[in-house]
Amino acid sequence: MRTRKLTCAAACAVALGVPMGTDARAAWPGVNGKLSLTQRVEPPLASRANRDIFAYGLGDPGAPVDRVRLTSSTSNDEQSSWSPDGRTLAFKRADRGVEQVFLLDATSAPYVARQLTRTSEGAFNNTQPAWSPDGSTILVRTNRADPTVNVADVWAIDVAGAQPDRPVVERPGDERYPSYSPDGRRLLFRGDTDGADVTGDEELFVLELESGTLTQLTDNPFIDTSPAWSPDGTRIAFNSDRDGDSEIYVMNADGSDERQLTFNDASDLFPHDEGPAWSPDGRLIAYTRAVGTGSNASSDPWVMSADGTGQQPYAPPTPIVEESPDWQALPVTAGDPAEPWVACGDLSLAPGGVASVIARKAGCHRAIRLAERWQRVAEWADVPPDRVKGFTCTAEHHTFDQVLVQCAHRGGRKAVAFVHREAAASSEATEGAR
């Protein structure tokens, strides 16, 4: 592991332009919403074969696929990224060789996207969007320093448009997959030194935003890429080909204690795994499992526990491309912020069920019993209960068929939160279902 300072230009750009501070943690952790992903769409659902963004709900085994189509364009829409409040989706749209970042309001259908980045000088591209924890800024990978090559730096884009675009990481080589830590104080990315893709010098780096200190987390002749923070900021998931095929790994945020989670045969005919994304409650990791190469290639979203156990398809596998998952958070605020949240699990992933139960100072056994009681009363009375087992509860419709339930004990020190799926799914929830 190597530590050094960035050049003054890069460090100063960081210090002047990027939101940070402990208040940024307010959005984390959250309960698990839907998973957004890219899917290749063939005619007749599209005028021509292209890629669109869909949102999937994790359902009980054997249940019908719960899917919402968020974009429907003649361009290729990819690399979706949920805002911290889970209500806006950033994504890359590729059209006529130019790639730009768009924002989509996911609170109600029809889902409308607006363009965030612009090509004002040259034909540079803006890709791989990632939100700041306070939702004010989006990081992008951009080649605007030299549009003639696909070697990029990391820039910050002000969502409200009140500030000009500004560089955050400028260094020799190619930077990809940037993301803020949950506390907003560090920036994680994949970098290399030769600017050429997949040559083996791709490593993972973390930048301390206030000091400008850059630390290299990995150092080997293999491809380490697609890093993702855990919701509490203590671990990093990534994929690497160090065993001969692309697999999912995790390590501590300082680069120590690397552990391999997936194991596949090193062959084009066997699966390879990439692009990990943590669930907001920290229990699960979603990723893309791809099989084959060229025109015969297919990929599907998979999910596993954060320790690598329980690997399974997120939805029934298909022969088409489904990739690049990102997990929507429904942020919680109940209880004493000084107390940590603990993830307690799911009761039911089906419509009408309660999932992603988390607790603050309440204990998981008590939290699960409270969630079960809330669900029974809500079904029996047809009205969400506002008091359950000594807790005062609020239920707020969030997005799609999801209701965020937060319950606090007297004084607010103890709290329980979970997501409830409305039993009668809205009409767009099955749009384009397989």
C-alpha cells in the first residue's frame, strides 16, 4: 500500500469544490429498495436493439418478476446510479458516439429524464456517474482534457448547475469508477498509469479529500476494478482477475484483509463476475454474472450475502444482457443518530410483505416482532398503525410500490425501520415483464 500527496492542482480542486463533512452521513444506512440495471431490449419492445434502464424488486423464490421500465429511448442507457434519497437516478446515455449523464425522476410515472452534462467543447464523453452523500454533486469520468483519446479524469458536476464543472482527480493515466465514501471525506476509484485498458496495471486508489493524500490500496499485475464502498464505509468490494477469471472480492477500507467471494473456472465458457453493489442495509452484494463472449454472451444480476454465501440469480436468468446493478436506498432518520443501525433481515420479499428490517438500540428480535405486528395490523385494519408495541410509527410512500416505515420508542433513542411493499402493485410495475 502506497501513500502520497496529489499534485497541488488536483488537491486544490478537491479542497475547493467537493462537499464533505459528517452531515453527509444522514442518508446512510437505509433500507433496501429496488435494484436498477441495464437491459438489452430487442424489437418489438424497441424500434431497434438498444439498452434501457429497468428497476427490479427482489422477490420470493418462484414469484413473478417485479420489473419497472424506467427509460425507453433509441439511445443506449447504462451505468445507473441512485441518489442518496432513492428518488432520482443518474445514468449514462450514449447517442451517436457521444456519452452524457442524465437524471431521471423515479417518484412517479411517466419517468422523465433530463440531461445533466453537456458537450460544450469538443466531443468529450461523461460517464460512470456517482452521487455525493448529500446529493448535491455527481462525479463523472470524463475525457475532456483530451477528447481525442479515451483516457479520462474524475470531475465533479453540480446537480443544481450553480457551480461550474470542476476537476477532482487529475493524474497520468486513466481513472474510472469514482465514488464518495459514505461520510463524504474520501474518494475511491480505479486508476492506471499507461492509459490503456486491461493491461494489468489497473489498481484501486482512495483519496482523502481534505488533505489531498492519495493511497494505493492494491498493487499487483492483475486487473483490480469496479470498487464499491460498503454502506458503513469500512469495507470495499471490487472485482479482479487475479485467479485467472473475473471474481468478486472484499477488503477493508485500508486495503487489508482481502477475501475472495466468488469462484469460477478460468474459461470464456464459464461465468465471470463483476461490478459489485452493496445493499443499503449492508447485508447483501449484487453483481453481474456474465457467461460466454462475443455474440453468444449473456449476463444476469446475481446477489449474495456480504460474506459470499447464498449466491443466486436476482431474477430468472435470460439469454440477453442484464448488467451493472445499483441498489436504491430508502434513507431512514428515526432514532438517536449516535446509535448505529443493525440489519436484522427480511420477513417477506413478496408484494404485501415487509423486508430489510433494521434496528437502533432495539435488538433484532424486538425489531422483527414489531415489523410482524405492524404488518398484521396494517392488513387487518387496512390503515397503517401509528403505534405498535410502544413505538410510534410513520408510513410514507416512497417510490414504486414501496412504503418506508419508521418507528421510534419514547424519547427516540430506540428505533426500527423497514420497507413495506404495497400488496396491489401499480400498473407500471409489470411493464415489459418477461
